[in-house]
Amino acid sequence: MSKIKKIKEYVPTVSLVIFALTLISAILYLCFRVSTAFADFFNYYISAPFRAFISSLTTIFPFSLAETAIILSPLILAVLIYLAVKYAKKGARASLRYLFVLLSAICYIFISFVWTYSSGFYTTSIDKRLGMEERELSKEELYDTAVILTDRLNELSDKIVYSSSGASLMPYSYDELSDKICDSYDGIASEYKVIRNFTSRAKPILLSEPFTYTHISGVYSYMTGESNLNVNYPDFIVASSAAHELAHQRGIARENEANFIAFLACINSEDDFLNYSGYLDVYSYVTGALYSADKDLYREVYAKLDSRVRGDLRSYSVFFQKYANSKASEVTDKINDSYLQSNGQTEGTKSYGMVTDLVCAYLLDGNK
């Protein structure tokens, strides 16, 4: 008993609780890595309610709490240094208690990751969960998929409003965009046992323009349960990115799978602009793969694309020139690549483009 009292003199009770939860979380994380069935169960039945609860708490704020924390990070660091000096003057006991509180905060980040999100990296792959056959693609299959996408985009182009620069324009607010995507996710959740849907929204970030230099169009913050959206990008990218980040919020952790679920959410919506955004976003992935496989087939399918859609793609290329050669993007790409690889995505950031296989399998099997 005296030993416990002695420990509590230096380690706050709340820190002891957090350290115990950290140990439990580490065991859970190891279980995710060795058991796909356990990861499936945990992600759907345990993590999903946590994600929905945290999102319900933070969605009441019209701004991003995660972005606010980043903006205030210099002030937060200054306060932490001030407190460190203050407690150091009080002696070793006070300093140690302060250090344990800081360590507890770091441990909480890990606990939050494990209980709300990490299991999604180790679940059954999305193609198996949807009963699809993901396979090696021939150039003919890439071409056939590109033709399907071209036909869909050509049909939709009459229903889209374009600016004088050729860029497609989203005809509603960001909150309405989130509502439409959540409505579509309701349909996916009822048809497939892939996600558990709930009402939430993607939050536009204030620093969208400078953030574009990182080449990141959105970020899901598992600690705050927020889907953060870079709204400086062209509207069709904003729409598909919102669907992507809301897919992460629903436990789809792998990047290629989040891209694919976002694609499903967009094309299964009753909204024409979301349909258009979903098809146009994956068009670049599929035709990029086709170009690598057979340039002549690529030119043939591109020639069939409606001139307004080609204008939209050219407008995006012009927009991106300003941000293309950015040092910030090199740093964030390396960080993101390391993060993805540490969580089982051995392809790292290349996994974003692997959505091509899923889209081709889905469209060639007669869906949509």
C-alpha cells in the first residue's frame, strides 16, 4: 500500500489510468495485425460508435478543431515551456508529475488511434467484402473501363454548369454537399455491411490555399473525429475529397478503399454533380493506367470525351501549375508514406492510385 502511495506522489492517478489503457490498446493493436476477423468485428461494432460519438461532439463547431490546434501550436508550445519552467522551480516531484501528464497526452493520441481508427487498416479487403473480383487488368479492360467512364461523363456534362475558365461549378454549399454524401452513404450502409453511417459533415479549413502546397485535398483527424476539407481545389475535387474523408470517418482506413467507397458514394447519389465528380475523379486514375499500358488506346478514348469535360481537366491542370513543384509536398508525402506503411499499407502513398483495380472490377462486372 505504501508503494502505491509513493507512486501516486510522482504519477497522477489519471496518468496511471491512461498508461493502463495504453497497454490494453497496444495489445488490441497487435490483435488487429494478426486477426482480420477481430479487426472486422472491432471496426464495425466498437470503433464505429466511438467515431460517431466523437463526431457528434465536434460537429457542433463550425470550424475545424484540428486546424485550430495546429494554428495555435506555437502558443501551446510556449505555454508548455512556461509550465515546465514553473514546475522545475518547485522541485523534482512537481517536475516528474508534469512530465507524466505530458506523456499521458501522447499516450492518449495512441489510445484514440487504436480505439477509433487503426483496426480499419487490417480489416478484410473491400473487394472481398463487396463480393467483387479484384484482378490483374489487361490494357483492353482498362480501355473498356475508360469507355464506360467517358460515356457516363458525356451524359452528365449537359447537366453541369461550367465557368468561363472551363471549370465545373458545385451548385450548393459545403454543408449541403456533406448532407448529400451522407444520404448516399445511407444507401451503401443498407446494401453492404461495409460501413455504419451517421450524420456528419466535412469541414472546410481556413488555410486551404497554403495547404494546397502540400498536395493534400483533405485530412481525417481521428482525435477530433473531423473530416477536414481543402476547399481551394476545383469543385469536382472538393466533392470527391469530401466523400473520401467521410469514408475515412466511417472506418475505411486504406487509401485505395476510401477512394473507391467515395466513388460509390458519389455515383450512387441522386445528385448530378456528385455523380460527375465521382466519375471524373477516377477517370484520371484509369486513363493514367491506360496511357502507361497503351498510348494509342488512351488517345482513342480521350478523343471521345466531351469537350466540356476536357476543358474541366485542362482547367484543373492550369490551377495545379502554381502548386506542382512544392517542397512542402515532398515533406508531407514522405510523412504520409511512412504513416501508411507503418499501418500495413506497404505501397505507401502509391495505394491512392490502386483504386483503378477496384473501379475496373466494379464497372466491368456490370455495376452502374
